[in-house]
Amino acid sequence: MKIVLYRPQIPQNTGNIARTCGAANAGLVLVGPLGFSLADRHMKRAGLDYWDRVDVQTIDDLDTWLVQEKKPFFFFSSKANRPYTEASFTTEALLILGSETEGLPEGLWEKYPDRFYTIPMAEGQRCLNLASSAAIVLYEALRQTNFTTLTKTTTPRDIALR
């Protein structure tokens, strides 16, 4: 399972998402250009305990990469209509979120309209933080796959009791 960030702009969000990926044993793919340097101290600090445990990949062309990966992929946007809980995730799912300021490009909406999902929110509210959104969809995907990609031998019941 991988979180894919399309042109992220805020290093602290990316660092926090890296930390979540580390905890969830998920990969992180960053689609450039990025709005910061990967060496940014805010990003490194946000993901400090997990950075060396996360498989981080940078790419330039999302469309080409998706064709090469040949794995199920899902887009998440506040503009989509279907809730993320309606998606059927697999352990190889690619969970794609747009940049904090611009979201995902129109071309993706036109090419893959059936792959867009949203996190329901109260009407009139601003969008959730990117790091929060990534955690929500990642852990739903983990739940749907019975947490099988986690390296520890825990069960959903064990996790709920913590």
C-alpha cells in the first residue's frame, strides 16, 4: 500500500504523512515538483522517528507511473461525491491525494472519473488537513484488508484495545 502525494506544498504535512506511512508500513510516493526541499528541517522533524523506515519514492509524471505500476489506484478530493468507505481497497492500493493548495489536476478527473472519492465533512467547512486526510484513507484501506500489511502480528481487536 502506498500514499501518493501530488505536488505537495507544505513540508510539515509531508513529514507527518511519512510518519503515518512508517507506522502503517506503507510506502510514500511524492509527485514533483515539490513545494519544498526533501532536506527541509520541518519535514524531517515531523517524520523524524519514522523517516528511515519509510520507502519514499519521487516521480515526475503520475500518469506514466500509474501505467507502469499496474496496481489499483484511488483519488481523494473534497470535490468528489462518493465517500471513501465505498472504495474496495487491496493491499497493493495506491492512495492518491492532491496538493494542499490546488488539489488534483482536471486531466485526472477527466481520465479517471470513477476513481474519485471524498471524506465526508460538514457543509461549509474548509477541507481537512492533508496529513489528516492521508491517515483517514490509509487506515480505512488497512481496515478493509484486515491490517495484513502491518509487520506486527496484531489483530484489529488488539488495535482497538490499545
